[in-house]
Amino acid sequence: MRVISGSARGRRLLAPRGMRVRPTADRVKEALFSIIRSRKGSLEGMRVLDLCAGTGGLGIEALSQGAAGAVFVDNHRESADLIIRNIELAGLSGKGKVLAREALVALRELEGRGERFHLIFLDPPYRQGLTAKLLESLAASRLLDDTALVVAEFASGEELATTFGILQECDRRRYGDTSVAFFQTVTGS
């Protein structure tokens, strides 16, 4: 697993042993960021939230491509420690904050602090209904910038609605066992 472009291009990131974490494959990450750039243009100055971050690979990629800062959330202490190490390995210390919390708890905490994000990644464990719960919570929160883009990874074959409050699906792709849905905020909803 490596950073595919930007200031940390080519740097290898650490991944834990075992199957608890599913790092996004490099080819999928490359496709995701191509779609993100086609929809958002440059990532310069964006605030990023990486939920169920695992290794932090997606948020680190966004930082490498110019995002101003990122918050990484994972409820496993081992993953949180690994994300800190990966941020350092990518030479991006000071641009990322790591919260070792359950994702829904972290969303309430971040909203209470008045945080807002332009780009949000969520990659919860598959087939547990967490993707829909997180999208519902995000849509009902004040965490989304008016032009926010939410990128949700989930198991291919898993049902996922196309609308969650102010979030409307604008694209969906399948990469083998992984599907990715892109949601944008819709004003006036």
C-alpha cells in the first residue's frame, strides 16, 4: 500500500496483519481520486474527514494531494496508532489529527466543536448497516460544507439508498468485491 500522488507520492504505508482492516487497493484509490478531482478540481485547502480510517490511506492521500488538514477516526487503538505512524511516514505530521473513537460518537464530538469538512471518506466494516447509519448521521449534522463530497465504500451486492437527507448520490462504481458511492450535498432539501 502506497501513496499514489502528490507530495508523498511513492511512500509506503504500514498495514496491520490479519483481516480486521481492508486497506483500499491502490488501483481503487487511484480511480477514486480521479473521480474526486473531476468533481472537485484541486484538493488544495480542503478539510478532510476519514471515518473508519483503518490505515489512514485515503485521508493521507488527500493530504498528499494538497488538502489543508484531516481528521482520522477509528475505534481500534491499534489502527489509531498505525495512522499516526503512517502520517509521519508520509511526511505529513501536523496536518492530521487522530481520534480513537467509535465513528458515530466522533461525529457528535466534531459537530460540537463546530468542525466542517469538504471531503469525507467512510469505509466501515462491510454488511453491518454502518454505511447507511453514518450517511444518515452526516446528512443530519452541520459537519458538511455546502459543497461537500462524501465517498462511501461498501460491499458489492450490499443495498445502499441513493439519498440520505441533504446527501444525493452522484456516482457509483464497482471494483470487484468493493463498491463506492459518491454523495454530494444538495441545497434546498
